[in-house]
Amino acid sequence: MMPVFARKASLISMILLVLVAVAMGLPALDPAQSAATQPAVAQPAVVEPAAAQPAGVASTFAEGTAPFNLGVVLQDPGEIGSFESDIGRHVDIFLWYQSMDETLDTTPLTQVAAGGRSIQISWEPIPHHSPVPVDPARYRLKNFTRGDYDSEIRRWARELRDFGYPVLFRPMCEMNGDWSSWSGTANGNSPADFIPAWRHMHDIFVEEGAYNVDWLWSPNRDGSTANAINTFDSYYPGDAYVDYIGFSGYNWGTMYNTPSWISSWQGFEEVFGYSYDVMASRTNKPIVVAEMASTELGGNKAQWITDAFAMIPSRFPRIVGITWFNLNKECDWRVQSSPGSLQAFRAAISSLDSTPRQCGMPSLNMQANRSYWASYADYGHRFLTVDFTLANAGPWDAYNVNLYNSWSTSGVSMETGLPLFVGNIPVGLSSLITLKYSIPAGVNSYYTSVHATVNDYCGSIYRFPRMNNRI
């Protein structure tokens, strides 16, 4: 669906911060000694995440048998109270659109977030309030990769960082369409231009310390397996640059009968099945329906709602949340478009809430095993290699473990590029991680902290707040 310049907001995350405070004794400076024969250094002290976690930290998605995550798009955030009254339920996600030339709408979004709702920003990299006509060619994807708009991107990173609440950031959505300046097949772009632009933006947010921001990659739904595969292969930036994956799609019913398109009534399976199956097979990232709705035209909307929500637990178990596009735009998409539709929505979400979701926070333990100079060249440049073991003690499997930040004392800096995607760590297993550090002359020991994010199967993202411990 073409982006509506309304506003949106959504799923937050709690993050697992694997904090390893390491007092590292550097190995003997003997470059002739191979990495395989280097002596192990003293074991670092490990700060367990559960023990270090302060009170008052809440996860994006609730654990265990918690309710499903429900989001909404409204014309005005002030309408959220009446909407919740109509559906008989608290909203978990508020979806809000903003463009590059705007500043973050802090006041209304703070009120929404303070009420226990997650914020999603659907961010459009083009000005919508320019006093002169906008030349779309100036906003081609390559221009963002080249750095033409780094100042605007940095400003947004700082505003979202300073906002303080966790934010799900959804830039350049529906990039596989042809209706936006960032579309891969429009405005002089090619699909190959999208991934570098996304990664460039993501890197700037990391540089600015916007660690409260999670990234949602969200194309438009595809109508065939072949198209869904092409979308994923052409536009997906990679697991290290994405926290959630999603899609938007609508049942247009019989609204359109034009030479270019004759729409027809489609159920939830027809709208989302192809995209879901491809995404679920290509990545373990949690899946969300970023936008969805149905018209009343051409079928029974109330039944559409009932059937859609009923099939999610069994047919679409990786979907951890949906956002309903509750606007009267091309048609009346709202759940209140008829008494029957509203009643069906209330019943359907209540039923989905009662479906157990068995998942929760893994327990990760990161421990340094040894440090060594991996080569003569590294010895000369004082690049120290450290092998870590990242183990999952359970009780839940860890998905999409991603190292996203690090700090060290004594002027030591990380040479390994971050973010670094580790992958999945089932209960009882571990993963070997090798990191390289630049050690200033005269430094014989230091402390380092490695920060990570991790999903459970239901899509919750866990972090711990940053804690500096000297052991």
C-alpha cells in the first residue's frame, strides 16, 4: 500500500546486554609462538545478565503465556484511548509516520509511550514540507549511501536516542513497490542500491549511540513465491542490520476495476502466505505484520477478521504482532467500519490473547578463553586476538544473537567491526567468538564489555541496560 502521511509507532525491545568485564593479562610478546600454542590467559570475570539486571526493565514482547501484540495506525495519537475503548483492549503498538525534514513528534509520542505502548516510526527519506517543489531525483538511494543526507540521518539518530523510549524504526518501507522515491524500481534507483543505503543509515545510528532503536525491514507483500524470493534476495540488508522483518498487505476486495488492476477478495493466507513462507525459511528474525486491513467491499469483513486471527497461531506461528491500519482512506479500513466488523475484531483478538506463547529470556554467559598475537604483523601493530565462548544455559533457545557495541578501558579499542552477527545458540550449546583489539603501548591489562541483542522464539528482543563493572 502507498505510504500515508499520517503517523505510526510500534514494537519495542528489551535487550540482552552480555557484559563481560575482563581483566586481561596480555600474552608474552613472542611473535614466533603460533596462535595454536599460545598459553591461555587468566580467565576473565563474568557479570551474569540476570544478576546485573535492574528492576523496571520491560521487554518489547511479553514472555510465556502473554497476550499477542496488537498495533494500530490512527490519524491522531489522541484517538488511542477511544480506540482502546471500542476494541476492549490495551494497544501495544502505535505506528506513526514521519519524514526526513521533520523533527520527532516528541510530545504526543511520549504520552503514548508513557502509557505502556511501543513506538514504531515509519520513516520516509524525502521532505514533505518543502516550500518549493521537491525533485525526487535528489533523493535517490545512491545519494544516501554517498552521504548527501548524513546530517539529517544523524539528527534523527540523536533525536530517537534522546527520546529515551525503545523505538522500532521502519525506514524506506515497501521498497519493492514502485510508488516511492526509495523504491528499487523507480526514481532512477535499482534494487542493488537499497542495501548499501540501509546499511549506511544503520551504521550512523550505531555511531550516534542510538541503542534504543531496533530496525524493522518491511517490504510490501508479494503475490507469488518467486516474487517473495526476489524481494528477499534483492533487498534484505542481512541479519546483522535487521532486528525484525515484516510486510504490509491489504484485502482490497472489489474496490478496483481499472485497465491496470482488477482487485478481488483475498483472505489472510492469500495476502501474506507467500511472503511469510519465504521470510520464515530465510531468517530466524521475528516477523510482524507492519500494516494490514480489509475492506467491506466484495465479501464479509467480519468473517475475514475472524479467520485471519484464528489462523495465526497454527499457520503463521512466527508472527509476533500485527498493526491494523485504522484509517478511512482509499476505503473505510477501520475495524469500526460496521458493528459486525468491530464485534468480530473484539472477539478475535481476545481469542488470540488466550493462546499460550511458550518462550522467554535465554541465559547467556560470555567468557574469554585466551588472548594471543595471531601473527607477526598483529604483534607489530599490537592487535590482540581474544577468543570468547558464548554459552546459553537456558531455559530458552537464543535466536539471532548479535554483538552491537563494545567498550574497553585503558585506551583499548575494538578492531573487529560491529555489529557482528553470531546466529542461534540452542539451550546447552555455545558459540566461539573471536574478537580483535588494538592495544596502546604500555598497556598490560584492561577491562572490556561486549553488548549483544538476542531473540526468543516469540520475537522478544532482550537487552540489559549498560552497566560498567570493574572486576
